[in-house]
Amino acid sequence: MNDTQTTPKPDQALITQLLEEKLGAGTTIELKDLTGTGDHLQLKVCSERFRDIPMVDQHRLVYGALGDLVKGAIHALMLETSAPKKED
């Protein structure tokens, strides 16, 4: 790749779609572009799928859902994952 070519910015709608497909209905996703360049992102994902699994496995699910985006279009990803709080 030369200096005139750039990796396209990841489409936020695509990121949301990929995560919802992998993690299922009820998943909430907050996505923030940290630099305005579209390749440094903060991502907060809350999914029932994360319940009772270690954080490292939660992150693996997210990275797996994003696939090739994290190998190119996304340069930096600040990731926070959680399961919904249980109601008493």
C-alpha cells in the first residue's frame, strides 16, 4: 500500500450489525470514534451472552464478530464488555 491509499473507515452500522448477529437480540452497543478518523474506537457492549464467562472470552467473542475489521480498518479498540445486571 502506498501513501495515497488508505484503509477505508469501518462503517458503524456494519460494526453494530456484526455484533448483533454474533451476540443476539438484546445486545446493547455504544460506539464512539475517539479521534475523528474512524479507526480509533471505544466500544461498550452489553450482552446476556457474556453472563458467567470470563472477560477474556467476552473480548474474544467481540473480536471474532468483528473479524477482518480489527486486522485493518480498526487501528485501536478500547473495549468494555458486560452482561446485563440481574434484577432482584
